[in-house]
Amino acid sequence: MAGLVATPAQPGSASIADGKFTVLQWNVWGGLSAGSVTEQARAVQAVIAERDPDFVVLNELCQGQYKNVQGWLQRNGWPQGANYSRFDVMDRRGGCDGTGTVGTGIYSRYELAASSPAEVTRLVNDPDFANRVFSLRCVMLRANTSVKMCATHISPGADGVRDTQVGQVAATVNSYVSAGDVVVLAGDLNTQPHEGRLNQLYSASVDTEVNGDNVGEFRELDDRTGGDGSYPCLGYGQFTKYYDRDIHPAPPGCGARGKKIDYVFVSENRLGGGYDEIDVLPIPNGCGGPCSDHHAVLGGFAKDFTVQTPDGYVRPIYHHGEIVATVEWNDHADDDHGRDLDDLTICDVAADSLAPYLKATNNGQTFEERIDGGKDHCETQGVGDLSPEGATMNFEIHFSAAGSSGPTEWNGITYTVIE
């Protein structure tokens, strides 16, 4: 790390509605590694500069490190002013070379809404860690207050405490999703995917040999990845921390050398057409030894952050981060019978090998439209009246090989539009 000048990519005119969204989560083990807190802060800067995330959650971060990274980001193009980061104390004892207490830092490339007490949910205390304060913080983006970026750190203590804390987190973030919000949850949960307490977070669509019985609203961006890279362990992902104790070992075939306890969850109904498998990053060795005892994790997904769908809004449809189609909703004049004729227009903007297929449901009626005309071809389908104000309509996008007789639904995506 010596002599490295870390400079992140400039955000320019990027907005939350463009491209992909990436999240970096890392338990940096602040003040506890062999090196100094300054060396650790430089390691964090180097990872951010190389990976260029949009949102960063750092657990076990010294307060001095938090301020160091905050200033460095501000000097390198992140929102000017202080309203793009937060810090929550976790351990009141300090231990950071005199630079303050240990806690969780949050940074956003996009300006945050004004801070409020409602951002923080205090989690139950752990009597085995009396000096620690556990919490969940969910910040909002200023440009879209229906987007919640949440960070937490669950106790490493007894099962009962972790059960309660994860339950509090799940109840809060699931309620945000039910209210129509887009939610990202990142942090060190000190729990592995197969342990039952995470069933409250994982969506029922995650149903594998090692991770089933799920009832939550979220997909974890590593749930399609093999356990240690040599064989599939779907629903578990890659390990993020080497074993230091085997209280809850990983399932056979998963995390053979460690365990998965660090996560990036995204509300399933806003995944927007796909997500990248998480990268579990190498631990830097520029801190007089390893800079942490955890691996950083980086996940990306296509952004589908529009909850309201106004007249004429063109929604990009992503697959593996690439825009493959667009959908536009329009409110038209009444027909001859006085009925409102809202419609959806779908356009194929990908290669000719893809054929988008639209299926919309409104007031018990189903409407279907298939685009067989190839790239840049559009079709419009009337879908009846979307009313009263605030009513919703569900529509699905599927893709198939061009020229096939029917949709080969290898990438079904469900959206909800709200008038």
C-alpha cells in the first residue's frame, strides 16, 4: 500500500436512474489489525478507488478512519458537503490509537436526505458485550426518499440475542419493502445463510438444499454462487471470514475454509432484471500484515428504483447489467365508451437474438405483447384503465430466442407500476 495514491472514478452527471448500482461492504476490523489505523484507512481508500462503488458500508471502523475516508471521498468528487455519510458508534471503549470509538460507517455517492431519528433502529443489547451498541440505520437518498440504504452489525454473541436482533432488522426492512420502498441492506450479520434466523430476510424464491423455508423480501447478491468456488453451493455463496471457531460450521460443501457472515441484500421486487454475483475481494496485506480478518464483498445489480411511474416515463429493462428493452406507460384519452385507454409500449433495444415478451395484469385482465421485429422495434399494448390514483398494475418481461413460437421464459421479471 505504500505510496499508493487512491483516486476514485468521478461521478460526473450520473444519477440513481442510470446504469447499475454497486455496493461495497467490508468489516475492516478497525484498530485491531497489526498495522495502524492510518494504514487501514489507506487500504479502504485503495479498495474504493479500484472498485468504484456507489454505496459503502464499513463495519468495525474507527471514528478517525471514518473521517479520513469521508474527507478523501469529498476531495475526490463525491457529493460536496457532509450529507453523504453517517457513523454509528458500536463499541464505546475505543481502541483506535486514540482516534475515537469503533462503529459502522455509511457512504453514498448520491446526496442523502436530511438525517432524522427515524433512520436508526436500536437493537436489543447483548449482556455478553455490555460495552457495545447494536443498531440498524437506513438512510434515504435526497432525490428519491423511497430508496433506503441500510447498514447493520449483528452481535457475535449467543443465539438468542442474534435471533432477536436479526428479527428486528428483518421486521424493519421487510416493512419498508411492503410500503413500496427500494431497500439495500449490507453488513456483518454474524450469521450464515443456512441458519434459520435469516429465513426472515431471504425471499421464498431462494429454495436450495442448504437454504430453504424462506419468507422474506430479499435476494442476497451472492446466493447464486458456489461455496468455495470449486463446486455449487447455491443459496449460500462464498465465505467471507476464515474460521476462528466452529460454533456453527458451514453446511457440507459450503465454505470449507471459512464461513459466510457478510452480506449485501436487495429487495427482490426492485432488482430490475438481474444482478451480478458478488465479488469476495482479497484481503490487503499492507497493514503490517492482513488489513482485516474479513473479506470485503462487492455486489452490483441493475437499478429499478422508480416506484412512481408517471405518464411517459421510459423504464429500462436490464439483463446482467445490460439494457435489453424499454417499457413506457402512457395515459391516453378516453375511448368512445368513456373508458381510459392506458397502454404500455415495449421496445427491443438488444441484439436480434432476444425477443422481449410483455404480460400485463390489470383489474383481472391479462394483456400480452411479443416483439418479433428485432432490435429497435416497438409494440404498444392497451392495458385498460389504471385507476383510481395510486392503483397498481403488474407486468412481466420475458425473453426468448427470436423467431421461436412462444416465450422461452429464461429471464422473467415482474414490475409494479403506480399511477
